[in-house]
Amino acid sequence: MIFQQLFESGMSFEVFAPNGQDANIEKLLEVYNGIELDEELISKIQSIDKPIYLLAFAELWCPDCIINLPAIKKLNDINPNITFSILPREGNENYMDNYKISGKHKIPTFVVLNDRFEEIGVFIETPKIVKEIVNKGNQVEIIVAKRKYRKGEYIKDTIKEITNIIMKRN
């Protein structure tokens, strides 16, 4: 199956996260509602004038998905040229094989596709800034960064990263 077929078989944000009392859905919406972007980044996102497709492999039980899925929803809200489709990891692992980290399928995995459904980049699990802090190994910094990350304080970094992938190839 190619990226376009996978994209077309996925689900929307609204289907993935229906309104309900589930704590994970509440957190997902809380993160989304807390997103604040500066005008420069908004203008950059609005300047994308070709269709971009984001194929997201995600699960609602995953804390990293709850934190990062709102980022792609916000990108779509700012610029409808950026659309996305969500597939569960479970049952789609073979399509994620090229994105394994240490032999494991990580979620969320966002495959960024151009207007011909060709891969132009990928975002996996957490923004680079969080990965860099973790890789430094300072336990106090890691704990502080992870607390901030779980509150959604690095969502802007996820949005910037995905926007930069798009801008490099758009």
C-alpha cells in the first residue's frame, strides 16, 4: 500500500478524538486549546501554498500522541493546505518499519508528504529540543523538561519542526 492509500484509509481528528468524558480526550483538547503561536510562525504556516499531507500513526492511550496530535490539528486550522489522516499503530507496524528507533515503532510518527504523496520528512515521538535534553543526561533537566513537555509547553516546537520540514521541500 502506498502513502496515498494509507492516507485515504485513515481517520480525521474528530473521529480519532470524539467528544466524550475520556481523560485522554480531555487532555488532548486541553493541549490544543492551550496552543499559542506568534505572528511570525502563523505567517510562515499560512504561506504554504501547495497541498501537504501528514500521515499520523498514533493511539489515544499514548501520552506523546496526546501532546503532539494537537500540533497537526493546529497546522490544519491555520492552513487548510495542510491536511492529515490518523492511523493506529496497531495493525500498521509494517508501514512504520522505516521509522523505527532502536528497533521499535514509536508513536506518534508523522510522515510529511508533498502534493504527490511523496515523503519529504518525518517527525517521531517528541520534538528535537526534548530529545536533546534527554540525550545530555542531566537528570534534573530531564525531569523538568518532561514535566513541561507533558503540560504541552513544547507544542510550539513540534509545530516549528513540522513547518520547517514542509518549508524545506515545499
